[in-house]
Amino acid sequence: RKEVEQDPGPFNVPEGATVAFNCTYSNSASQSFFWYRQDCRKEPKLLMSVYSSGNEDGRFTAQLNRASQYISLLIRDSKLSDSATYLCVVNSMGGGGADGLTFGKGTHLIIQP
Amino acid sequence: GAVVSQHPSWVICKSGTSVKIECRSLDFQATTMFWYRQFPKQSLMLMATSNEGSKATYEQGVEKDKFLINHASLTLSTLTVTSAHPEDSSFYICSARARGRASSSSYFGPGTRLTVT
């Protein structure tokens, strides 16, 4: 089983719609969780951290379910500029690489006008 | 916010040659830098951890003699791909972390796209 799994998509969504993607992780000892955004041929950029209590940043809402080892990202009122690949990243003490981070392959989102 | 630069951003080289990629932290001292590789439609994979003033730590399966890492100062780490082959063509990304900071405080460089012909 892969350590961090995501549906690669692509998700084709009309502008203004709400879209959600999910991510599952295999290491139950994982301690922190993030969503990164990666544009084509660019470096990943931190979008938001994910907490058990859930957190919201403008149109973006992230949630963590530790029991199910599941992370979600919801984007409301999607904009054309939201088109990108969204990476689920998990920090596991003693797991992942030396930086503790394990990256998912990403979910490709395309917002259509 | 913190800025990390990489140079070059894009390089094409012939098979058998060596390529050096620089990673610089521009406004903070990076005691640790990480080097990643990303193949198309794949996740970022950590190659090695570079600590200032000491030898790099390589992940399993990464050849230390092929991917030479030098972290000579608190603001610069270099990755040299020696005797590059077409299968080394990839997107190489560094990230830099300041002393004592959590992993979420790592800042990524813009990446270097290497094509070996």
C-alpha cells in the first residue's frame, strides 16, 4: 500500500463550482499534514496545514480524520487560477524521508470557464 | 516570506557530462537543505539531506558518487549530477530549512529542469 494516496484526476470543474479531493495515508503515527499546490513546471507551495479540528482559509477548507487516516480539501467558488496539482503531504516521525515528509502524487484540477 | 533560489532553472546537457545545480537561501541561514527529484506525474522523492559542514545523508537507492552534494555555507548547497544519462532527466527541487524549524517551515526552490540527451 502506498504511503500517501490521492486520486490523480484530472478533475474538470466549471468555474464557480465546489470541488473536493481526498487523500489517505498509511502511517498511523503521522503527526502533521499539509496541502501543497504545484503549478506546471513549478515548485510546490504550501497551501495550508490540516488539523483535526478542521481549518478554513478563505475559499479553502481542510479536514483531517485520524481514525480513518483521511485528509480532505474543499475549494468553494472555484476560480480559473485554482487550476493546479494539489499535493497531499504527511509528516511522519521516523517515517518518510529524513525530512519526515511523504508526498502524494497529487490531484490535477482543471477549472473550466 | 523566505526565498530560496535555484540555478540554473533549466539545463540541457549531453550524456556523460556533469551538471551542477545550486540552491541558495536568500534571506535566512539554512542549516539543512533537502534535494528532491520529481519525474512527470510522480510525487517528489527525497534524494538526500544536506547539512552545513557535514556529509550529506542519502536516501536508499540514491548513489552518492553520482549525485554529489556540497553544503559549504549556511546559504548554499550544490548538487552535481555526474556522468549524466537520459534517465537522470527530471525536475530537481531543493528545499531549505532554518535551524530548529519544523518541516512545514521548509521553503522550496523553484526547481531545475534537467534534460539529458
